[in-house]
Amino acid sequence: MEIRELRVELYRDGEARATFTTPLCHYRQNDDVVRSTNLFSLALDQGRANLAGEGFLLQLDAKEVSSPGKFSAEGPNGRPQVRGLGFWCNLESGALLISNQVQFLVPVRLPKRPSP
């Protein structure tokens, strides 16, 4: 079944734990799987971390999403923090496993030069 504008929200104790969106995907009812080669967005813990990429497999019964494709993740300040190729994420716990070509972007504050 083709689904347009999918939005999946997971809650714990009345608070949103994860929100997953994609403009187009396909749902297989016999194994409760959503699959797509399109763009996706995943917000964890009310926007404390956001992932975006292309191509995914969402296993609804296991509350897991994975992707073999490129993705990037942002922290609460909206700055890119990590990117890579391929990941697995448990939507309930927020656990994230990155497979390949992992790059962490760490902001560094340089000390100010003393005034002459």
C-alpha cells in the first residue's frame, strides 16, 4: 500500500518520544514494515536530536528504523553533529547505531587572543 505524508509518533507517559515523517513510502501489512527510498525525518525526545536522510526501513512492531543511505543528525541547537552512511535506531529507547563513514562535528571554541 502506498502512503503519502506519513507521520508516526511514539509516546511514553504522555510525552512524544519520537516523530518520524516521510512524504512517500510503501507499507507491507503482512510484516508491519514501511519501506522507502525517499527522504525522511526523525525527531527524538521532543527535538533533542533530529536525523534526516534518504531511504529507510521502519519496523513498526519492533519500533525500529534503519537506513543503508547517507544521513545527518542535529542536536538541540540545530547544528549538524554527526553524519554517516547507514544507521539503526530504536525509537523507544533512542539508541542509535551508525554503520559506516561516521563523522562527528565537534564545535570548538578557540581562546581569544590577548589584546596588544
